[in-house]
Amino acid sequence: MKNYYVNTQAQYNGDHEVHTADCQYLPGLLNRKALGLHENCKSAVTEAKNTYSKADGCKTCSNDCHKS
């Protein structure tokens, strides 16, 4: 299981990216919200969608969930 975070700052397309704790693109402390431990990015993105309807996986660390 890995710790996941969602970026509180939307990207240009409106997506809030979901990252693992060890991702090189993990946002700084002020721009991320903890999602907790998850088996995979799918459950982490589902959790993020409770807050941000346009949540998406990071292309680098959560590629299986990266849609746009």
C-alpha cells in the first residue's frame, strides 16, 4: 500500500492530479491533500473525487489512472 495525495491546485484542464508520496511531482505541503493509504491509484482517485470531481492520476506515478 502507498500513501496518496491530491493536488489542491487544478491543472489548466481542471484536473486535480493524484500522486504517490514518493512522486517527483508531488505538490508542496500547501498544495496537497492527503488521501491516505491505498492499494492502487484507482481507489485513491475515487477518494479524491469525493472532493474534486475532476480528479485524475499523475502520468508519472499513477499512470494506470491517467486519463487526460
